[in-house]
Amino acid sequence: MAAADTPVTRGEEEAGGPGDGGASGDEGSAVVEFILVGTLLLFLFLGILQVGLILHIRNTLAADAAEGARHAANLGVAAADGGPYAQALIARTIPGRADTVCTGTDVDGPGGTPLVQVTCKVAVPLVLVPLGDGVTITVTGHAVKEQP
């Protein structure tokens, strides 16, 4: 009987033929690859969401610090009042951020222009990607002080 006339059993057809050395060891590798790639993609997605959350918080803090500086720049209002005003705004716009520290001071701008500067500092925890204690964000807002 010739080699071409040799009957092939069903098990040998699925394994790739009689001489391939047992290629059936690849079974289940797609599941493992999916889990490995899926895990990497999940952490990438969560990292992108975490960066977006931090940027949102930073932009909100900057807007609240600028609003605190505008409040303190009004005629008859002390520059130090801008800090507590900004802290109250931050407590309303970013829930759970009661640990914010804001200070207001008088500074001189370009050409000796009187300015009010409000600086806010807050520690933001990394909730989606737990890598360390978090990020400390410091923002500053300025406004021209009204003069009589």
C-alpha cells in the first residue's frame, strides 16, 4: 500500500496530520491571550479616565481660585477674604474636597498694578489606578484690585 493510500483517522486530521508532533497544545491559547491583552487594555482605559478626572478637578480648582480672586478684588474687600471664598466654592463644586487650603494675598502685577492672588492647594487621590497616595494640585487665580 502506498503512503497516499494510508487511511487517516479522525484524531490525526484534527491534530494536523500524523507527523506534526501533536499541535493540539494550542487549544485554549486564545483565551489566555484575550485575558492578557484585555487586562492591559483595562489598565490603559482606567489610566486615561484617571488623567481626565485629574484634569477636570484641576480646571475646576483654577476656575474657583480665579473667582475667589475676583471676589477679593472688589472695593472694600480684604485680599485674605478670597481664600475662604474660594474654599467655599470648591466645597460646592467638587464634593469631598474639604481638605482644600486657599490663601489670598495682595501682589504687584506688571507696571505696579495692584493684584489679588488666590492660591489653592488640594491632594487628589488616585481612585481608578491606585498608584501611590495621589497627586497634589496647586492652582493660582489673579484679579486686578479695584482702587477708590
